Amino acid sequence: MARQGNRTALAALAMLTMGATAPAPVRIEPVPADRPPQGPSLPLHVGGRGLIQGDVLRRQWPGSYIEAGFADDSADLRIGPGDVRLHILVDGRPAATLVKPKPGLYRLTGLGKGQHRLRVEVGSESQAGATLLGGVYARHPLPVRPRARRIEFIGDSHTVGYGNTADGQTCTPDQVWDTTDTSQGIAGQLGRRYDADYRVNAISGRGVVRNYNGFAADPLPAAYRYTLFDHDHAADDRGWRPQLYVVALGTNDFSTALHQGEAWADRAALHRDYETRYAAFLRDLHAANPRAHIFVWATDKADGEIAAEAGKVVEQLRAQGIADIGFATLKGLSFGGCNSHPTVADDRRIADAVAGYVDAHPTLWSR
């Protein structure tokens, strides 16, 4: 059975879990509503797509994070409405986790004197709606420089980290939310391994042309065009040039049987549509950023159908002259997470496969 959150406590205040490896006994406490922040709003380094509105990040794609620098022993963090799990890191070390925190201003104390880099990572998925994060306030701001290495992850629940920290496969919807942690998935693992900035453009249940069991919603390539899932803001990726795209799409296209009334007369028609659209999507990525490498991976689920179809797409692109593209089929994963999804250990095996490609092409970081 998956770990179940204490919903009574969550409804009252943020649940704070102190990290044993924190550099100091960091404390996070709500600031009374009538008190202002202790300093000016700090410049934010933002990971992931989102809308900067004043000093606030409005975001919905998973794996978002903000970073700020300052030279103080305390700082304030504002959190807006929306259910979210936030990992707080100080100088690269875990300090606390806030689970469904109430909106408001929170003060971090006990950081120690000196220069600090605060990072706030979103671990949970936010399909139901956007959430607000920021700003960060301190008396003595310091700049935070973007990292030289950049990776973009595109996919479905396997990329999100759906239920990856669960103790078993049987989960309620609440337990899925409780045990989903993108920061422990492949994006977080590879970001830490290569000290890379990253974006996660992935939605659980979405496919290339068909979503899980045929449910109606934007497939991933359609949703990819937008900053949020409401279609109100076209994605603006100016200034974001990853050296590597890590893409995995197809599980939801092929893991369930076709139903009467769907757009495809048979499996062969679904294959043709998937191959055409997936190839076009990857070509669009290449055309927008031709110096980047693309690494496509797939599991061996659905009797190998997912990997076979994704492999055909990669071969098609290679035949069309796109050389910097790799492919791997991930075999032997436990799928011991919620509803037979990859676990954190499985995510590590996937990350290792990506790292094998990266380490075989070390010059990709210089592009």
C-alpha cells in the first residue's frame, strides 16, 4: 500500500519535514499576514515554463523550480494558492518539505551567516490548475547565474515521476498525488548529476495522438504549445536553448485497446498516425534548435509495441539526415510504483541510460 498523507494536518497548515542533511537547523514558519517581507524582492532564476507576474511565478508544468541568492541568515518566501509539494533546499542541501501549504508568507531562519542560494522545487503534478510561487525576499540580494548545461524533458507520467515514491502498486488518487515526486524522477536525478538547468514538459496520461484509454484532452504535442494548460498563453521559449532533449512518448497511445468511435479504424492506422505525428514533433524540436541532441527512450511494455513504434520514428529521422539522435529501449524495470509506474530506482536506471548517451557525446554540452 502506498504511503498516505495526513490529510487533517494538511488542511490546517503546511507539513514541515526537516532534512537531516541541512547545513543548519533551518526553521520555516508562517509570517503574520499584517507583516511585510523583511527585505526587497530578489531576482529569481526560474526553471521550467511559467509566467512571471511581478515577482510571482505562475506555473503548471511539473518540475518547476525557483532560485534566489542573498547574504543573510534568513529569507522570506511567498506561496500562492493551489495544492503543491515544495522541496526547500539551502546551498544545495535539503532543508524542509512543505505539503499543501496555506497561501502566505513564510520565513526561513537559522541559515547561518554568509552567502546563500535558496532553491524551491515543485515535486507534485498540477494538472488541475496553475499554482503561484514567489517571491523571495531578503535584505542583501545576490545574483544567481543560470547553469551552463540545459536539458529539456518531454513525456508522460513516466517523465513526471507519477507515484514513483510509493510502497506498492495499488494507490488511490490521493495516494498518487502524495507519492509523485518529479524531483526524484529522471529530470531531478539528471539535473543533479550534470549540474544542469532543466525543464519538464510532461503530462500524465497524454500521448502523441491518443491519450490513455482514449480520454479526451490535448495530446502532449498540442499541449506543448502553451505555457499553461488553459491555452491562454502561447509558449515563449526565447532564451531557452537546451543542449539535450530527452523524449519519451507512446505509452498512452498503445497501452490500452482501441474503442469504438475513436479516430482510428485499427491498430495499423494508429501506428501510421503516431509515426507521422511523433516524427513531425521531433523534427520541429530539431528545426527550432538544430544544434541540440535528441535522446528518445521507451519501455518494453505493451509487448514491445511502444518501443517498436518509437524506434521506427527515430530511424525515419536518421534517414532524413538528423544525426544527433539516440534511442534506447528500457527493459527490466520493476514498475513497482503507483498503478504499475516506474519507481525511483527505475528512474535511476532510465537516468543511467540517458547518461550513457550523454557521456558518449561529451561535446554536446559545448553547443
